[in-house]
Amino acid sequence: MNTVHPMLEVAKFVGAMVWIVGFIFVFIFPPVGFFILLVALLISIATASRTRELRHQEIVSLAGKGPLVTRPPTPSSPPKPSVSDRLGELDKLRETGVISDEEHQAKRQKILDEI
């Protein structure tokens, strides 16, 4: 969550340097020193405002993605047909001639053994 734009880091550094230079110039040449301090204050306000704005955008974008920890969906297997449905299907296959009587008996016994 602490991903701050690189230019913002540069602006913070420049702002800090301007504050230091401003304080030095206050003692050397006060009018220029106070002007530099005013510029440093404006830079600080602008970077703080932009930092808040970027953090707000990041929070909003994270909130739109839902929970941070998600569980994978559990695969649901299709319901297994009942024994009577399977036997009925087997009878249809025998009546239409898709399987022989011997295959029908073997499959029928296999289905009944599963009970």
C-alpha cells in the first residue's frame, strides 16, 4: 500500500532541500530567505495533498476489487444419476440395438453391484 509515485519522492526531497536553503538564507539575506521558506511551504503542501490523493485512489481501487483474500470456487460435480435412471438408460440402449443382450446383462449387474 506504500506505492508512492517516484516523482512525488523527488518533490519531497526538493522540498526538504528548499527548507534547508531557506533557513540558511534567513540569516544571510532575510527577504530572500523568507521567500524561499514560502516556496518550501507551498511545495510541502502540494506534495502532501498529492500523496493523500494517490493513497485515496489506491484505497478506492483496492476496495473495488473485493476482498483481498479469496477462496477458489469449489468445483461442483454434476449429480450422479439414480440407479433407476441408469437402468432405464441401459434398457433404452438395448432396445435400440446399440448394445447386445450380453452387454446389457453385464452392465446391469455392474450397476446393481454398486448399490
